[in-house]
Amino acid sequence: MQFTPKRTRAGVSLASGLCLAAGFGAGAIMAPSEALADWEPERPIEFVIQTSPGGGSDRYARMWIGIIEQYDLSPVPITPVNMPGGAGAVALTYLFAQDGDPHYITPTLNSLVTTPLQHQLPVMYPSEDLTPIVKMMMDPFQLWTNREFFETWEEFHERCQEERLDTLGTGARQEDEIQLELLWRAADCEPFRYVPAAGGGDVAAGVAGGHQHINVNQPAEAMPHYPETMIPLVNFAQERFEAFADYPTHWELGIGVDKEVPGIDATYAELLDLETGLHQMRGIIGAPNLSDEALEWWENLWRQVWETDEWQQFMRDNAMTPVFMGPAEYREWMIPFEDFHMQVMQDVFEWELRPDIMTREERRAEN
């Protein structure tokens, strides 16, 4: 697969997602009785969260549940169940076992893609082995530090070229480590000393407490510590985020702009970027083989959540890119996103993937 700059990660235009999003007006909530789906849940729903409490997935899941309860959008309770372990492996294995049952869902993040590529789980490609339901937005990376260590990119950059700095992220060889690996290569830093953590909340707390120098994190996970102890040094995007307009982009700073990535037709700046890199996807995915009727009900519910003033404001406050995709479009978007992850992990970083890894074509031929 060849990387195609100037389009969103995985080759699906962000513009198309934003056009779709613009078709929905925030704040228009339809009561459950108005929904036209032929299915509705018959018992409480488990919202299986792959990370520990306090991380991005946990925060978003609980916020979504609060909105659903506030507007009475579900006839049954939706219960958050934290199931951390193996960078999502425990939760994915559990979800896969609920074949055909729409009473089990999980929030999506990039470890949903990276973990099955590295470990022999029953899931290899989530777009095929599970059921994508909706995509809610893209969650950008920023480079965060404790302000006792650095106040500017220039201070950080000078030191990272002289010595190995300490960092941490969610899981090992997952989305955080991918972004950090790209960063030190792009900026000619000494390789960072990376410590895996259980979730984004733990990651932010590690830097806020002065235990590590930096991390790459989403704004919502770092905000409890901003600006008193933590600040972002870099926005990894073409333009500054409105909520963090005082902090430069990696393009402004020239990070990786003229440095080609071996094995991929792209620069490091492009791979670091929100539009053309591997930033955090946020959405919902379900167990394998969900019925069309169940997907219709779920899409209707999540569309209503997405339209609320509360969710729209939360996305604005946390520099998120608002994109709504239904089941078919989300699945189509995920396929090249998964393939691009595999290319970067295998061809750029030369990380060892699961021993039974197969391309999609090889799987289809085997079946």
C-alpha cells in the first residue's frame, strides 16, 4: 500500500467526513419512540472499555452514556465495564466471543488495530472480524511536557539531541509509541526511553507528576493538568488548534518536513500530521455479525448523541475533528487505516507482527 499525502489517514478524505457531519444539526434530539429501527435492546448493554479508568476511551464512554441517559435515548441501561489488559487484547477477545449479540459494544481507538496485528487473537482485522458501528471524531496528538522541564520546543529539542529522555504511553508498540518513534526519528533526537502505561489518564499523570519528561496525548486526557503543570509544545496538524492557538504546529517548526520515511512515499512531517498520519480514531464497534436491524438502531442512537450541544462543545473544547460515519462508511474507512498501520509497523519500524499474519487477500483465499 502506498501512502497518499493530502488525504486523511487511510486514504479517506476528511472533507467527505466533514461534509457528512455538516448535514446534521447539533441539538436536534429524536425521542426513542420516533426511531424507525425494527430492533431495540432487550436487556442492559455492556460498554466494554479496553483501558483503565481516566483514559480517553473511559472518559468518552462515560460522557456518551451520560448524554444517552440525559436525553433518554435508550430503553435499557448502558453499563461501562473497564476491561484493561494486553493493550486491548482482553476486551477484544471478550467482544469477539459475543458473536451476533448487539448488547456488547466497545469504543474504538488505534490499539483496536495495532494489538491484533501483533498478538494471536481471534481478531486480526477489526473491520472484518468485528462490526464497525459509527465513527464519532478524530482525536489529535500533541506533544505534552511538564512545564518544569521545558517551556518551548526549542528547549526540548536541544536536550533531546544530547540525551535520551523519558516518556510513556498507553501500551507497548501502540499508537502512542508509533507517534513518539516517528517524532524522535523526524527531529534527530536520541531514542526515547519508553514506558508502557495502562491508559491515557495514567500517561498524563506520569508527566504531570514529573516522572517522565514528555508524552504524546490527546487534549482531553491532558486537560486536567493544563496549564498548571502540563503544556503542549507541539500541535501535530497543518494549522494550530483553536483551543491551543498559542502553541506551534510541527510544520511551523520544520519537524520532519524534508525528511523522507524509508519504505514509504512520504515525509515524517506527513506521517506525524492529523490529516495524513495515524492519529487516534474514536468511534464504536460491536461484536461480529450484527444484524442490519441492530446496526440501524445503534446508528440512530449515536447520530443523536453526536448531534447534541454537549458533544459538539466537548469536541470544540478539546481540538477534536468532528466526523460522523455510519456502519458501511466506517468499515470502508477502517480497511486502508488498518493496512497503513501494518505497513508502518512492519516496513518502517521493522516490528515483529503476529506469526500467523496474513493479508486480506490471503485470508480470502484460505477461506
